[in-house]
Amino acid sequence: MPDLAAVIPGFTGQVITAGQDRYDELRSIWNGMHDRRPAVIARCESAADVAAAIAHARRHGLVIAVRGGGHSLPGFSTCDGGLVVDLRPMNKVTVDPAARVATVQGGALLGDLDRAAQDHGLVVPAGVISHTGVAGLTLGGGVGRLMRRFGLTIDSLRSAEVVTADGRILRAAQDQHPDLFWAIRGGGGNFGVVTEFEFALHELPARALTVLSCYHDMADAHRVLRLAEQVMSADPADELLWTSFARKAPPRPWLPTGLAGRPGIMSVIEWSGDQRPGQDDGYRLLRQLRAELRPSACDLSVVPFGQIQTEGDEFFGPGLRSYVKATFADELTDDLAEVVSARGALIGSEVSQIELLSMGGAIRRVSPDATAFPHRTASWLINIPASWRSEAETEREIGWVRDSYAALRPYCRGGGYVNFMDHDEQAAGQAAYGPTLRRLQAVKAAYDPSNVFRLNQNIIPLSPVAAS
């Protein structure tokens, strides 16, 4: 293979192969479950480099993996024996505060975007771990703490530069290749390599959130989740986000040491509006919720946005072994709460959890057919990620996720979220894409008929007969 990898015609970036400096560093990804050895790592510096790398891989029959932040849970950011299109050198973020627009290269991380936008009191609604790649998160839809207020990440996307399987460099927007623009907003990396995003920015002038963090014993799960359902089903202000987790109590300054490591219900209730203590509606609401929740321990404070966006970075650092399943629910019923309580009591790793994340708000006000994300009417995203450190824990943790998912399914509406699906769900496209699947297959046939980009939650292109 070295003779095929030594030179990529037209490529101006760095080509890394086995035995070279940084090879082991650059082939590693966030999820320690996947230890793969690509034949070529193409460190791209431009869209033209990406096109050259794709052409080289196709010419030599190499499977293509695309790496942005390297956070693909199923390990799609790397491959054995193929070519990795490494976008990390392309990590520039440019902010035009007057126009409220951010231009973001495909290798940028969420932290790069957050810092650049927050310098001007602006944000793009995105994820909650700052070392996640902007590209992968966006292409799957993009959920995070500001989504009820400003929508999914894709709802702020104005245009994108896409390198297709045949080497074309296209601009996708409402008025340019609108079918491709529709598909990349929720259809994952199936249609090409996105080398640049243009986002609309939103004002977050306070640059902080008011956050109520609570811990309850698992026996209180029904009461906590019943209140969560009551509050969020009443169509509260978009600024309010409720997330509850069944998990082991993490080390926090406000948690008594005796609670650390005990399975329970953690709730993080956030207000992204005005946060002046004692003066605004959000602070008063969170104080009221604290009184109703009666937690074993809690903290109510104003947290700088930059701080809260990085609080999970070390806890969910690279090298953890991880496995995930997720689905959606219309309501948090007593039966669902019973499963959360029972399965939560069996949690092994201190990093594993069942997450119940409120949706609605701005997400629901976008037409269901405006983008490829098919779950806009859901009320809750139910995420079951396990993360652990020792290989000896692997069988137990994966089994816990699968059994928890199976137990929760009867009380959920179904469907899957592209960014929270693992490698063993390749046949679950219908769950991930739902009613958008056939339209996505037609777009796939138009831009990647040979399924070159198949290391993803893959969409099989329609055959020419079916497409007609």
C-alpha cells in the first residue's frame, strides 16, 4: 500500500502513513472502542485537497472515512486499510458580528465556534462537549442546551460548501442545490464532505445561563419526572430547558461527599434568558421549581456560557469506551419513569446514564419537511450512552444499554437520532430517517450513486428505476 499512499496528485496538505511521526496520534479517535489502522491519513487544507483525496481513494479502491472532531460513536471517523479525509487542519472560524454570520471550516470544534462567537455576545445553538466536531454534530441535526430557544444547529445553517464523490465543489443553500441543502440538514455525512458552513448567529448578550442542578435518590424518579412532564408539556418559554439523568452522582462541590457514586436522578434545568438574581422571570421560576422538587442536594447559580459549555469536557474526555442507543418520546409517563428508575439502579460505570432531554420550543416551529431531521414533533429525546474505561467492563455496559433500550421502547414513540446511533444499527435507517428516507435516497442517488460515502448511518441510493 505505501506506493499508493506516498503521493496524492494535486494534494497540498500532509499525507501520513503507518510508521510516520504522529500516525498513531492522528489515527486515534474519541471512542476508545475503535482502534483502526488506515492506510492513508490525508490532512486536508482546502476543499481542493478534499477533492484530490477522494479521487485518490476511488482510484485505488480505498474506503473513505471523514474525520472532523473524531467523535463518531460508531467509529466512522476512521477505518482499517482505507483513507481518512482529515479535516482538522481546516479549523478556522470567522465571525461577522454586524451581519451576525459565522463562517466555519469543516474541521472546527464546538469550542472554536463558541469562543469566536462569544467574543461578540453571539452563539450558534450546538452541542455541549467542546471537543466535538461542528461538522458531524450539524449534519445529524444538532441538539444542545440552546435548541428550544434557537432551534437545532441545522436551523441556523444558511449554506455549506460540499465536496461530492465526483470531486465537484458545490455551494448548497436554499437557492443553490436546494435538494442537497435539505439533505445535509439531518441526513448525516451521506452526500459529500462539508468543508465550510455558514451559520446565522443569535444574540446571547448576558453570556451566561441560570442553572438549577439537583440530585434526588432513585426512589424519587417518578415524582421528578412527573414534574418535568408537567412543566414542559405546558409549553413554557423557549428559554427553559429541562434535562434529567439517571446516573451515579458525579463529584460536584454542591453534592455531599456521601452521595458521590450513588445512583440517582440528576436534573439540570437551564434558563437562557435574563439571569439577574431576584429580578427576572427565569430566576424566579427556577427558585419555584427548586421548592417543588425538594432535592437531596442542589445548586442554583448563574454560570458563564463558556464555562457551562466546557464543564463536561474532562469527564467525557477522549479514550473512553462508549456505546449508545437513543429514541424519542411524546411524554414521560409513569411506566416510562418506572423503567428509568429500575434500569438506572443497575448502572455500572460512573459515566453511563439515561438522559431525558426536553425538546419542543423553536424546534417544533420549523416545518417537519423543511429539513431532513424527522423528529421535530417529539417532546423528549431519550439518550442511553454508556462510557467506561476498562475493556473488562465492555460486555456488561453494552448489555446494560441494549436491555435499557429494549425496556424503554414500549413507552416511546420510536425513531432514532443519527448522532446517537452505534455501529450495529446500520440497518436502522428507517428509524433514523423515518418519513424522510425515500427522499434522502433520491438525493443520495443524485450526488453519491456509488455510495462512496458509506461510513455513516448509511442511506442506500435509489436505483435509477426506483428514482424515476
